[in-house]
Amino acid sequence: MYLSILIFLTVLGASFNPVAAKDHQKSCTVRSGGSNTTDDAPAILKAFQKCGQDGRVIFEPTTYYVNSVMNVSWLKNVDIDIHGTLLMFSGRVADASSLQWSTDITYWLNNSMDVGYQNQSTALIIGGDEVRINGFGKGTFDGNGDYWYQWIRKQPNTSNYPGRPHAVTFDKLTNSVVRGLSFLRSQMWTMSIINSHNVLLDSIFVNNTGNWAQSSNTDGADTIRSSHITFNNWTVYNGDDSLSMKANSTDIAITNSKFYNGLGIAMGSIGQYKDQFETIERITVKNVEYENTLHAFYVKTWTADQNGYPPNGGGGGLGFASDMQLTNLTAKGLRGAAFAISQCTRFSGAPGQGNCTNSEFQIKNVVIDGLSGTSESTRVASLQCSAVEPCTNITIIDTSLQLDNGTLANGYLCGNVVNPVGFECTGAPCVGGSATGEC
Ligand SMILES: *[C@@H]1O[C@H](CO)[C@@H](O)[C@H](O)[C@H]1NC(C)=O
Ligand SMILES: *[C@@H]1O[C@H](CO)[C@@H](O)[C@H](O)[C@H]1NC(C)=O
Ligand SMILES: *[C@@H]1O[C@H](CO)[C@@H](O)[C@H](O)[C@H]1NC(C)=O
Ligand SMILES: *[C@@H]1O[C@H](CO)[C@@H](O)[C@H](O)[C@H]1NC(C)=O
Ligand SMILES: *[C@@H]1O[C@H](CO)[C@@H](O)[C@H](O)[C@H]1NC(C)=O
Ligand SMILES: *[C@@H]1O[C@H](CO)[C@@H](O)[C@H](O)[C@H]1NC(C)=O
Ligand SMILES: *[C@@H]1O[C@H](CO)[C@@H](O)[C@H](O)[C@H]1NC(C)=O
Ligand SMILES: *[C@@H]1O[C@H](CO)[C@@H](O)[C@H](O)[C@H]1NC(C)=O
Ligand SMILES: *[C@@H]1O[C@H](CO)[C@@H](O)[C@H](O)[C@H]1NC(C)=O
Ligand SMILES: *[C@@H]1O[C@H](CO)[C@@H](O)[C@H](O)[C@H]1NC(C)=O
Ligand SMILES: *[C@@H]1O[C@H](CO)[C@@H](O)[C@H](O)[C@H]1NC(C)=O
Ligand SMILES: *[C@@H]1O[C@H](CO)[C@@H](O)[C@H](O)[C@H]1NC(C)=O
């Protein structure tokens, strides 16, 4: 077997690259073992150890096989170049730089690492300060998710299966840029972003459409305990939350992006930890297009009653989601209410019908200004709010969603919405358990 752990440690002059960081001393090129029977993780880790601080780590235009977990949390002032020249959408073709994760499900279930929230797990942790990752529009993370999507359907519990890993977790990543990467068929969520601040994620393409089975739990990205995160020019094809902001996500911007087939941009779920105070604040969404998504924007909170523990159980959390401003949204074939609130999140396993209006988590200060296109749903909004902490200061203006027969969607269903601005409530929403925003 050809085993290659070749690291080139090269001393390069400051003129090596005009965008190079200051004080670049060293550059490491990672060599692939060339087969999925050779784990490239040791070679990758070695490159990061040598060049992960004040250096440059280069992935060549070839396929790297990742068969084990990597926790690279100590980066500092580093450029990570994931090169490629052709075809960014074909995971198994080796003419673009591609990292492929192995299909040994037993290994990953047993070894994936704790994300630090909701008992979620991950295959790869990247953290540090002044990290610049560039895929130049070609670099690809291929999660080999087809195997996971097929396998999960045979399990008794399909939601948030313990140990099923996220493709990557950015943990304590600060003052950093991630750009020009593709993520294909992520194992579960594509990206969790936790304890991270001042990060730009630009020009990211995600396609979690399964080839053999429909994917589930394949969110585009989830933010937790993070601030000043910008998602610009994202394209996400998936079947779950296109992007999701969870506990203590503040100052998040989503701009110039396109979401396909998923559930739309989600706030939450939140309020899952009993008596814990969590917030979502200052979210701006601008120039976003949707095609065949369930919603454009939705908020989901747990009820006041705790049933079990995360990831699939919980409830009883406190806090608020506030100051969410969305402008210039364009939709094609929305499948449900463009804007939905459900305060009755409970995944399978929670007993009884529960109480959907007792949440102590409040939703307030939302402006949706400019929402046009087509919809299959007559509902512009379905707002199922808590009776204990009603929704306040909700504005919806300048909407024009055309139905198949040419008329405009004009349903605004409200439960416990105080003084709506820009619209009049036309009826009551469905009140019942929901993980996706309407019953
Ligand atoms: C290697 O690839 C083959 C075929 O693509 C696949 O059947 C096998 O499960 C893979 N092995 C690992 C360890 O991923
Ligand atoms: C799971 O990991 C533990 C400790 O790391 C090890 O002892 C055990 O053999 C592993 N089981 C499997 C199925 O890999
Ligand atoms: C990752 O590595 C860092 C530092 O080396 C450590 O503090 C952290 O606990 C590790 N995370 C996991 C989930 O193993
Ligand atoms: C999740 O983690 C908590 C501790 O943080 C633990 O008490 C709980 O049992 C875990 N739940 C599951 C389903 O693993
Ligand atoms: C936006 O991202 C796509 C990849 O999804 C890329 O092809 C395109 O060049 C990017 N656009 C800009 C303006 O950077
Ligand atoms: C996404 O992946 C699916 C499954 O491989 C494929 O059919 C589809 O063409 C891909 N979409 C894009 C835009 O690449
Ligand atoms: C969220 O922030 C609050 C303080 O504002 C803190 O008490 C709470 O523990 C944080 N929750 C999480 C999940 O980090
Ligand atoms: C609205 O967003 C679309 C892209 O979705 C963009 O082409 C258009 O320029 C934006 N309009 C304004 C006024 O910013
Ligand atoms: C209503 O919410 C918007 C958006 O956060 C905010 O700009 C405005 O000040 C709020 N109005 C009141 C009266 O709180
Ligand atoms: C699967 O769900 C059942 C009942 O909902 C629960 O008792 C069991 O612990 C779950 N198993 C896993 C692996 O989450
Ligand atoms: C749900 O809880 C609220 C607040 O405690 C209460 O006012 C309401 O009567 C409850 N509804 C049901 C159906 O029990
Ligand atoms: C158009 O379709 C909607 C949704 O099916 C329906 O509610 C509405 O009455 C229809 N309007 C006309 C004029 O047919």
C-alpha cells in the first residue's frame, strides 16, 4: 500500500502572494495518500501543526480521504488554500481539491466529537484567530452523506441521531474568513458555528441532495453563542433549515443568497434548555432568493414544559428573539407560509399534546419589508405565538406573493400577536406541535 505523509516545508519570501498575511514564514503542502484505504487525516494534522500558525497550508487539486476525526483548534494567522481547477460539483472526480469523509458509520458514531451544545457531534473542529480559508470556488468538502442518508432511514430514531457528525464545526473561530468552498452531501448539519465572532462566510455552495435517499437533518449552517457572523453569497440545496440561528446568536447578516428545497431561514429551535436564558438578536437578511422552500423565514421555540433532554427533547427555556429585519426577499413556489412562527416545537418522543401557548420565550421586533414572487400557500404569515409572552412589534409590508391562479396570497393567521403593523390578521393559525413552523 502506498502510504504517503509528505509535508513540504518551504521557506518563502514575503512576495509569495499579494494576499498573504504578514509574517508568513512557512508553507505546507498536504499530500494525499491517493486511496480511501489510506487515511489522510494524520498528514493533514501534521501540516496544520507545522504551518497552522503564521503559515500557509495548501491542499492540492486532488482528493483527500479523511477517515478519522480532526480537532484543529489552535490556528493563528494562517491561510488555508484548498485548490482546484475544474468541476466543483463532482465529489468523486479527483480534478478538484476535495476532502472526502469515510463511510465507516460505526467509527464516526463512536468517535465524533462533542460540539458543545444540544449533544451534537462533529467530524472536524476548526478554531483559532485570523484564519483565512479559501477554496477558490473549487475546494470541496464531500461528506459522503449518501451512506448516512440511507442508513438513518433504517434507524428507529432518525432525528439528531447521537454521534452522527456535522461536516465541520467552527469553534472559537475569530476574525476569520471562509470563502469559495463547496460542501457536498454533508453527513448531517453542514456547519455548526459556535463561540465564534467576526467571521465572514462568503461564496459557499452546499448541496445535500441525496442520490439514493432523501437527506434529513442536513442544515446549511447553525450558529450558537456567536456574534458578527456574515453569510454572503450562499447557495444551499437541502431538505432542512437552509440556515439556522440558535442560542445566543447576535449580529448575524445573511445577504445575496439562494436557498432551494429546504425549510428557509430558521430562528431556533430555541428555548430547549429549562430555565436557561437565551437570545437571538439583530439579524439582518437582505437580497435573498428562495425556490421551493417551505418558508422564507420562521421562528421555532419550545414550550414551557420540559420533556426529556436535547437533542430531541427539552423545553422550558427563557429569553427572546428580537430585532430581525428582512428586506428584498424573492420567492418561487414557496410551499408554506412565507413567515411562520411556532412556539410549539417538540420532536417525536414528547408525550401528550402539551400546551403550545405557554412558552416564556418572546418573539418581538420583526420587520419584513419586501417579499415578492410565487407561493403555493395562501398564507403570507402564520404566527402561532405564546399567550404568556405574546409577539409584539411585528411588521410585514410590501408583500406580493402570487398564487397559481394569479391572485395574491393574503392570509395572515395570528395567535397572540399584539398590534401587528402593515397587515391585518385574517384568522387563527393552526395550534399544535411543530418542528417546521406550521402544524
Ligand atoms: C471506499 O470507497 C469504496 C467505493 O467507493 C466504498 O465502497 C468503501 O466503503 C470506501 N471505504 C471507506 C473506508 O470509506
Ligand atoms: C468505541 O470507542 C471505544 C473507546 O474509544 C472503544 O473501546 C470501542 O471499541 C469502540 N467501539 C467501536 C464499535 O468502534
Ligand atoms: C479540541 O482541542 C482543544 C485544544 O486542543 C480542546 O480544548 C478541546 O476540548 C478539544 N475538543 C474536543 C471536542 O475534543
Ligand atoms: C445530553 O447532554 C446532557 C448533559 O449536557 C445529558 O444530561 C443528557 O442526558 C444528554 N441527552 C442525550 C439524549 O444524550
Ligand atoms: C457566489 O458563489 C458562487 C458559488 O456558489 C460562485 O460561483 C460565484 O462566483 C460567487 N459570486 C461572487 C460575486 O463572488
Ligand atoms: C445537487 O445534487 C444532486 C444529487 O447529486 C444533483 O442531482 C443536482 O444536480 C445537484 N444540484 C446542483 C445545483 O449541483
Ligand atoms: C446565553 O447568554 C446568556 C447571557 O445573556 C447566558 O446566561 C446563557 O448561559 C447563554 N446561553 C448559552 C447557551 O450560551
Ligand atoms: C434585490 O435582490 C435581488 C437578488 O435577490 C437583486 O438582484 C436586486 O438588485 C435587489 N434589489 C435591491 C433594490 O437591492
Ligand atoms: C420595532 O422593531 C424594529 C425592528 O427591530 C425596530 O427598529 C423598532 O424600533 C421597533 N419599534 C418599537 C416601538 O419597539
Ligand atoms: C430512540 O427513541 C426512543 C423513544 O423515543 C428512546 O427511548 C431511545 O433512547 C432513543 N434512542 C436513541 C439512540 O436516541
Ligand atoms: C396553556 O398555558 C397557558 C399559560 O399557562 C394557559 O393560559 C392556557 O390555559 C393553557 N392552555 C391549555 C390548553 O392548557
Ligand atoms: C385562487 O387560489 C386560492 C388558493 O387555492 C383560492 O383560495 C382562491 O379562492 C382562488 N381565487 C380565485 C379567484 O380563483
